[in-house]
Amino acid sequence: MNDDFRARAGAWLAEHAPRAPITDLGEARAFQARLHDAGFAGITWPAAYGGQGLTPAEQRAFAEEAAAYELPGDPFLIGMGMVGPTILDLGTEEQKTRFLPPLLSGAEIWCQLFSEPGAGSDVAGLQTRAVRDGDEWVVDGQKVWTSRAHFADWGALIARTDPSVPKHRGITMFLIDMHAPGVTVRPLRDMTGGSRFNEVFFDGLRLPADAVIGEVGAGWAAAIRMLGHERVAIGDRIRPRDHAASYASLAAAAGADPAVRRRLAQLYVTERVTELFATRLGQEARAGRAPGPRGSVGKLAGARLARLSVDVAVEAMGPAALAWETGDADAERLAYAINDAPSTRIAGGTDEIQRGIIADRVLGLPREPAADKDVPFSEIKKGGRG
């Protein structure tokens, strides 16, 4: 079955995969729709919700075949890798039926609304409020560093619904319409020249009661589950073989300097080990095993690989990695990879946060004191305790 699926996937990709990177969002949506119609989106998801109902082996076979192409999957990563799996875990039957099929086909794009200006890496320190008003919730507050919010149709939002309890308990997760009145999105430009990140403002956003995913007050557990899926999704991606800072690309351009060749060998080993570990996590996740804290190991490994890749690129390419002739597409791709690499140590949780999770939940090391653990959030913000 797996060999037949691999052959079918390879043949379909050879015929339909784009020959050049797709940058237009409309074209990306159209390709995702074709991918879904051909049976290559949501490969392990239940058929009842638009998936294919197959095994992790088929999912991995497709990923390996697709690594030879630059498929336009980035706009759909949060939906398919983070929000969708969380809806499968915690959503109602109505939510699964309503949201998962258009998510898989690319008809609706998702973002994740967790980080806030005043909370930093302490996600539970969020101050965005959702107050019950009859049959609705009213949301006010701000999020920041929200990837894809400028073109997202829907978002997964965590907001504080009960400030009278400790900060990890009074949080609820909501599914929100990003086009609704009361939502304002402002793009933020980064050093790659792009605007992938955004700040998002909520001013009297009204949500129906059934917008809650999971249970009211259980948003922290839902967020932890989604972050686990996020780390697996980030770590589970196979880099295209022609990635500008991959071993294959750099080895072809590097000279015979033995010091550079040793660094290239280190890059090759790191790429392979990171890929194998990601493969294992992805297979376990698709087999129904919760990603857990080992997802942080994969996320940290991916960030380490990105940093090593660009370090080796600069050593191998020399001045060509820093300056190039106008119109040199390969050099421009490498420059983008170099400028983009630092974001891998921040997006999805900083390296420091991942190390803390690994120390606490994987290695079982003593935890840092948490003076505000059992203090109501309202008291913490007053500065009177904690």
C-alpha cells in the first residue's frame, strides 16, 4: 500500500508541482485545493472531516516525495499543523465538520493568537479579556507576532475569562473570524523585508457561545496541546533539498578547503539526525500519541540546524554570502535564508523556553520557584502579591 501510494504521489507531483516558488496567495490556495482533491491533504485525518484516513507511513512517503519541490504550504502550516489537530482533539462534532474540510482545501487560512506585548514568553500572563454578555463573549485586548494574520480567515485565540483565579486557570480558547468587526490587523516588517508577523487588536469583538474550543476556563490545557502540535509541525517539516543553506546546495558551491569540508560534514550529520528525530515525532503524533514535551526537543533541534546552516553558508561562500550582483536569484535566496534564520529561535517559543520545558518535563530537573502560582491573576496585576 505504501509503495503504491508513494508511486502515485510521485507521479502526481511530477505532473502538477509548481516549477517555480508560488508567491501569490490565490495561486497557493488553488494549488492546495488541487492537492486536496487528489487525496494528498490531511492524509492521516479522518475521512469524515475531509481527510484521507490513511497511516503515518503514507504521510511520510508524501513528505519525502514532496521534498524535491517547493510546494506553497507555508500559508496553511498553522491550520494543518496546529489548529486543525487541536480541533480534532478538543472540538465539538459541529466544529470539526464546519472548520476542518475548508482548512484542508485551502479555502480558509488560520492564525494563532497567543503572544502579547506585555507577556513575553510567559503566555499565561496574557491580559486580553473575554467577558460573557448574555449568549456572547466580548473580547478586548492585543496580540503581537501573529504569523499570517494579515491574510488569515480564522484564528485560535486565548483570552482571560476569569481574573479571580490563578493565571493558568482563568483562560479560555476561542475560534474567531478574523474579518469580523472589532478585529484590526497591522503587519510588522522584519529584516528579510517581508511582513509575516502582525499585531492584532480586539475592540469589542463579539463571539457566539459556541466559539469556545474545549471548555471555558480550560484554555491553558488547550494552549499546551496546540503548542505541542506546533513544535511537532515545525520540527516535522523536511527542508527542500535545494534549500539555499542546505548541505546539498552548499556542497555543490564550496571549494576544497578541508576546514569548510569538515563543517559541511557536520551540517550533513545534523540535517540527517534532525530529520530522523522529526520523523519519529511525526509518526507518533499521527498515530495518536500526544506530542508532549519531546516536541520541544524537535523545535530546539530545528533552530540549531537553521543557525548551523547559515554559519556554514557564510564560511563556505565567503563574501558571496554577503554581497552579490543584482538579479542573482541564488544569492538572493541565500541572503533571505541568512536573515530568516534568527526567527527560528523565537517563533513557536524561544530556545530558552524550550530548554526550560526539556529540563522540567523531559529530564525531571528541579523547577524554578513560581511565587505567583496560586495567586489570583487580578492580584498579580495589582502588584500586591507574588
